[in-house]
Amino acid sequence: MELRVLALYPEQMNIYADRGNIVFLQRRCEWRGIGFAYAGAGPGDAVDPAAHDLFYIGGGQDRDQRAVAADMVATKRDSLASATDDGAVLLAVCGGYQLLGHSYQLGEEKLPGLGIADLETVRAEGPRLIGNVTIEAELDGAARTIAGFENHGGRTHLGPDAEPLGKVLSGFGNNGNDGLEGVRRDNLIGTYLHGPLLPKNAWLADHLIALALERRYGERPELKPLDDTLERAAHESARGAA
């Protein structure tokens, strides 16, 4: 059994401890004897939607998003849409989350989005939304807490066909007004939470691993329990900070 992960623009979209999320997925697999195959796709690279089961898009500054937005739409949009429609897992964090939507309005400039989630992002007047954050999300029928850190100037608004990842318990969330955070559609998740996200929420990492393996092998595996003493402490510390 092997988890196949593709990171999109790992050199450009990686400023929010995004490598920590990839390493954490790798370690969770290795500790269970699950193989781990990692690849990256940068500017101009085509993506085979069948070759990977977990896709990751990290965060970047505005200049990084400008550099990759048009390329992502031109060279990867159709493949990512096909993969997610076929049950692949896609986790997009911060800037990557913003690029899932229809567009990101930066003053007079509008960056194109993938359009695989019904949302729009606008750089609004006012301060950046910065701080520790916790949300309540319901995945697989159980309400769980996700903790992280947010730092974004964009305000994201979900459309009528979008479902939020969760409700804000503490912090700002998508736009600081509607009490919602992130987006989910099938096995696609977008969120502003980073810092990095997965080491602070080990259960979420395991959830994504199981979904990705189910897509590859046709049945969701029962993942071997791990000693998560440190991971639980990291989660509680993040919750306490929020």
C-alpha cells in the first residue's frame, strides 16, 4: 500500500510551514509501514490526474500567487478538476485555498482561479486577519476541532454551491464577518489554517491519508493507531493559544 502525493508549486507556494505538512504525512505513513511517493509540479508541468491520490497546494505571498495563478489555470486546472471529481484528496492552504475559487481581486488586478470551488476572494480595505484560530468541523459525521494560525489580507466569500469546512470558534475565518472558515467539496478541503496545519491536527492528517488510500485501493483502510502524545499536546497548545 502506498500514498501518492503531489505538491503543486512547492518552490513558490511554501512560506507557511507547508513542507511540515508533507513531512508529517510521510511520517504517519512510514510509522505504519505504508509506502510514500512524493512528487512536485511547478510552472509549465502537466499533471496526470490518475498518478496521485493526494494533491497539496501551499501558501504564498501575493507575488507568488501572481506568478503561479495563470499557469495553474492553463496547465493544471483540467487535471485537478478531473482528479477531484474522481475522489482524489486536495488540500489547499491559505494562498492555495484562495486559488481554488473563481478569482482573487487585488485592487485593479484580478487573478484567475481554478474554479473548482464556488468562492471569490477580494483584498479588502482594513487590517490583515492575523492570529491563532480554532474551528469546529464535521467530517465523517463527527464534530472535531481544528486549530491553526491565520494571516491573510484577502476576504473569502463562499457562493451558494459551497460548503464551509467549519464554523469559527475563535479567530477570524474566511472574512471576519460570517463566522465560517474554509471550504469543502467531496474530498477537497481549502482552509486559511496553517502554521503548519497537520502536525497540530493529527486526526485530520489520518483522515486525508485514509481518503486518498481509499481512492487508490477501493476500500478505506483501518489505520494502525499511533502514540500521539506529542501531537495531542501540540493540538491543545494551539487551541489554548486561540
